[in-house]
Amino acid sequence: MESLFVVVVLIFSVIAHEVAHGYAANALGDPTARLAGRLTLNPLPHIDIVGSVIIPALLVFSNAGLLFGWAKPVPYNPYNLRDQRYGEAIVAVAGSATNILLALVFALIARVTAGSLPAAADFASLISFVNLFLGLFNLIPIPPLDGYTVLRGIAPAALSYRLREFEDRVRGLGAGGIIIVLVLFSFLLIGPFYAFVSSIFSFLVGG
């Protein structure tokens, strides 16, 4: 039951992540996501069968120690952004910022309800941890994660161009590119990263 709840939380967390990208782009002058009907928390327009269901379920039910998934990317046109220098970086970081904000809110709920409503505190803690993990993971500066887009968005023009070329090649692999990143990450970095997230989570919930 708990594993199923984790999958559901992860699905809605990645949807919130993508919707945040769309709202940030819209605020900066690009209405593409809004016109496509993607500024909604209704899961149906966002669900990607592989990234939103299959991958999260496999990771959770196999106890892989890695919490990750993705929704259909919210479409946006970077050339419509009013801020052509940092606009893409702002749109990219909006997703992780939303997950981290959710992590903070639910960590506070967990603290407040820990003594009187332990079941509610447990659920809130789980939501907080999933969002914290997802938000921080996406900030890692490797393509196709948002952290790489942020890095590219703030880099000098010549370096940014080369970073974009590499990112385009990785994104050209589709879901395969993300799966490669997940496999490499799980072998090389999952231990220290999980410990890092866990230490922040413990501080937030008062563990």
C-alpha cells in the first residue's frame, strides 16, 4: 500500500514540476503551454506511460533507492521569452523550485502533526521526501535534467552554444537518454546523493 502511495505521489509531483515550467514560461511571455491546455494539474494531459507510470513503479517496487519519473514535457518556445539571456534558466529552475517548495510545506505539516496525528505526519513526510528528492535530482547539471539547462542558460554565449548542441543530442535519444542518465546515476552517485537528501529531509522534519 505504501509503495502504491509513493507512485501516486511521484506522479503528481512530476506533473506539478512540469506545470511550473509552463507557468514560468507564460509569465515570461510564452503562451505555448497555456494555449496547449497544459497549465492544469489534471493528470490526463501530462501522463507519459513510460516516465509517469512504468519507470516510477519499477523503481519503487524494486526498492531501487532512486525516486524519479517524468511527465510529458510542457511545450514552450524559448524565442518568445522576454528575457532572452536568462529566460530558459528561469523556466528550467521553476520545476525544481516547485518540488522543493512542496517539500518544505509538507515537512512543516509533518512537524505540526507528528504528535497528534502520526498517520498524517507519515503521509506528509513521504510527500516531502519524494518532492525533495525529485527537486534536487533535477538540479544535477547533466542533460537532459533541468540543472543542465540552468547551467547552459547562465553560461557565456560560446559555451552555452556547445552545451546546447550536446543537450540536443541527448534529448534526441528520447526516453532512452533519460534512462541512460538514471542507470549511470544509480551506479555512480545514488549512495552519496541519497544520504545528502536524507540529511536535509531529517533537518526539515526534525528527525
